[in-house]
Amino acid sequence: MTLARLFSHEARRLALHRAGALLCALLLLLGIQAWRGQGAGALALAATVGQADPVTGQTTLAPMPFEQPGESFPGSAYYYIAHEAEAPSPLRSAVSSLASGLHWDSEDPQPDTPLPNSGPAARALTGLTAPLDRDRALSCLTAAIYYEAASEPDDGQRAVAQVVLNRMAHPSFPKTVCGVVFQGSERATGCQFTFTCDGALARKPSRYFWDRAQQVARAALAGYVYTPVGLATHYHTFAVHPYWADSLNFLGQIGAHRFYRFTGPAGDSGAFRFAYGGGEPLPVPHARLTTANAQPDAASDPVAIERAYAAQLHQASAPRPAATYTPPQYTADIQRRGGDTAYRAANLPGTDAIRPEYENSGRWISDPQ
């Protein structure tokens, strides 16, 4: 009997040690994720983890307050969630203590502050009302945010979404969300967003992070404007330095991405039109071209876009020469009857042939007071 009790006590002690080690590892992982910029996403993921049984060591999901008997009424979830948003949870406090100065996206939201060189802000997208266009646009924009910025903080994801919409509003890019996202995907190199041609789409996305990206995409398509990036149309990670970076206006860095907009007239607010025209294509990459035609498209080069736009604007604004009248070539018979002179209506009756009652047509009866 005593031996059995000793074994039972030892099993409990080992289970408690394992549960403590598991909790410490979880807190450390969340702290690292938050430090790397996952923000509220890491906390929301942690909220799905329940409590560990001290005997078995197995983790169970803890029910929400409104899921417990006697604590539920219609609409009760709203009040519980609002209360939790106001009062930091012990888990959040424990994770925050691992990294000083850690900021959660859901705490004390601050108004969007433009980057130092952001310039004019974009305008809200309008006209996306057709259900089919809206669903396809949501799918494409969500994919761009997920594969380009899944581990970014909320502001980093909003900035990527704004770049996609800014491109769609510019005349140098496709006029649909999916057209912008999958531009150049038919080529092995030269795609505008690398995930569309580097095989990333073959990986199954994480449901949680996909839903998070979808929330950002849905807000952007509904008219939300992320003003800090202004009219940015390009970005890259801080780990690389593309050849075009020094030719564009550098706006600033958000998360792991550095954002740019066009210089000259191509970057002015007048060049952008945020009225959606419809015709959203399928949310899939383009069919791959043959090797002979798979070279990068020169038309997608940002420096070339700037120059082409400036040249077209200059040509459109240049003064046009005055129109000159060239008489047509008449036949010999018409030439004998006067040629071009016969068609100039020189023999029309003069103004003295106007009837008296119509002489003042178009004039005021009396001066208006």
C-alpha cells in the first residue's frame, strides 16, 4: 500500500513538472513571436490554449464565460469580449514581461501617423459592389497579405493591402485587384509579387493567419485607407536593395518592409483613380509562358513606368497646331461651276430678311435685377 502511494505521488510530481515546463515554453514562444512583430496575432493564437491537467499533463480548451451554464444570454459574447479587451489578461502580462517595451496592437490604438515622406494620402476605394467581383478581389488581396506579410504586425499588413489598391488605381498597372496581384505570374522571373511565381502557393496556408489577413483585406476593400504609406506602389524587405530603390521616393519602413512611391507626375495624386471598374478575373496565377517568352516584362520596370508616364503627360499637354482647311479635290464639272466657292454659302440672305417679330430672339426682355 505504501509503495503504491509513493508511485502515485511521484507520478503527480512528474506531471506537475511537465505542465510547468510546457507553460514556460509556451510563454517563451509567444514572447519571441510578439518581439518579431506578430502583435495581436500571437495573443489571439494563445487564447485558444486552455489549462493543463496536473495529473495527465493533457491540455484542454477552457470554455469562454458565455459558454458556461447560467452565464449566457442573447448578445452576452459581446460584453465578455469587450470586458476582456479593457482588462489585460494574466497571460498577456506574463508575455509582456519577457520583453520590455512590447506593444500590443489592440492596446491604446493610436491614429495612423504618416511616414516622414509619405506625401498625399490615397482615397477610399469605391464601386466594388458586384458580389462576384468582391469575392474574387477579397481572395486575391487576402493571398497577397498572407504570403507577403503573414508575420507582420497589423500595420504592416495594412500597408501591403494599400500598395495593392494604389497600384490598381494607377494607369500603369492592371485595373483589378487580382490583375495587380498576379501580374507577371506567367513568368518564372518578373512577377510583381514573388509568391505568385516562386512556388509559395503550393503550401497550404494556416487557417488562423489566413483569417487574420482576410480581415485586413475586407476592411481595405470596404473603403479603409491606410494613410501612413500614402500613394506607395512599391516595397521590399530590408534584407534586399533592388536596383530601382534609389530611383523612387523612399517613404519609410513599416515592419520588415520599406515603401516607395513614384517620382514626378507618376506619383502625384492626380494620377490615381480609386473608382473600381469591375471585371475581376479568376483569383489564380496566369498560365506559364514558354521558356522563349518567359523573360521579364520591361513594361513592369518602375523606372520605365515613370518615364513613360511623364512622356505621355507631356505629349497630352503640348499645344496642338491650329487646324488648317484643305479644300477637297473636285471633278472638272464642279470646278467649272465654281469649285469650292460654290459650297461656301455666300449667297445666303442677310439679317435684314429676319421677320420683325424674331429680331430680338435670344435677348433679355428686360435687364434682370
